[in-house]
Amino acid sequence: MAWELALSCLKALPDLKKPTSKEACAEEVILALLAHTGISTSSELRMLAGAFLCASPDSGTVKRAVNNLRECKLIITDTLRLTGPAPIMVIRLSEQGLIYCSHMGYPLVTSEWEILIEEHNGEIWTQHTAAVLYFLFQVRLRGYSTRILPNIPGCKIAPDVKITSADGERFQYVEVEIRARRKLHKWRQSYRKFGFISICTITPAQRVAIVKECHEAGVRRGFATDIETLIQASKGEDSGPLWITKW
């Protein structure tokens, strides 16, 4: 899902314009985004809602909308911790929220948070869950479309994310790692399959350590980034490049 597609989907839903107050409209926008896109980080949802409503994602209107939906038990939220960056809030529709969105005619997809819980032990490995979800946000912020836990037919490699360039001509399978653990066999296997490897870590120190592992494994081409650097870069006017290290 890319941001342009997410916003165009909202514009196709006329009922979003019906609520009389801006706050009520913000609530409907957030519910529609959760239903239709599967996006799960509060930061990204608020940014998209703000763009649709011509409001700041940090405005009281948007923040109150999230709080109201939680109080009405239409959404479930949690705070997941990362090493280095601040904790992130994640959101998904509750059973009541799913029923409401179905009644409203909003298309329903499984949220990225739920996919990680169901298919990747996301409730146990919460730090990895947080890292994957926030990486998806940072990738889409830079114009890519994404797919979480992509299936590669006939291949035992199970990457965390597939990213595709805005023109649709280039894609990469990305591993999200929370620490260096000398996975030399894994890096060699991915390199043999794809001709390069793509890795996201949480901190710059982790990125440097895993790139070193890749060199030890004989990986001659690769791309690496880290969430902490991406967050800092995204605070400027230009969000900056996705990949911090290339070789």
C-alpha cells in the first residue's frame, strides 16, 4: 500500500464528508484507513488523516479522534518499545470496529500488526514487531509501496518486507533485524538468491555491526539502513534517502 493509493481510496468514500464536526470526520477517516489499508502505526495514520483533512497530524482534532475511538472501544492500541528511538503506538480495529466498518461499507483488510501477531509471533517478539511496523511507515514516507511478510514461491527465505519503487520497476526484499547475531549462513543464502541483501536495523550501531557480518559472509552487494537515522532525517523538509549504507 502506497500513500497515494490510501488517500485516493478515502476520496472515493463520500460518507467521510457527512459528519458535521471536523473531529467526527477525523474519526471516520481513521477508521476507514484502518479498515482499507492495514496501516498500524499511530504516527502514519495521523499523518494520512491530517493530509486528508488539511490538518496537522499533531493537531488536537486528530489526536482527540484517536482517543475518542479508543474510549468507544472501536480500536485497540498498544505501545511497543524500540531500542534507541522512542516507543511507538500501534492501532488496529476491535471487533466492534470491524463490525462498524463493515456496516459502513468500508473494504476490510487484515492490519499489518495482526499479520505479525498471527504469522510471526508478533505478540512475543514485540520489539521486532515495532521495528517492522515503523520501517514500513518510513518506507512509505519515501514514496515506496510495501508488502509485509511476502511469500516467495519455491523459496525457503522468508523476508519481513517487500518494497517497490514508485515507478513499479524495482523491488527489494528486506530483513528487519534488532541485533547482530552472526547469521552468516542467512546472509550468504539471501545473497545467492537475490544477488544482494537489504537490511534494516533499529540503531546505527546495529547497522554497522550487521554490515560487518555481511562482509564476513562474503556478501559483495547490499543495502542497509536504520530506523533511528530515518526518523531523524524525516524531521527535515526532505525525508532523505532510504538506504544509509550501500556497497
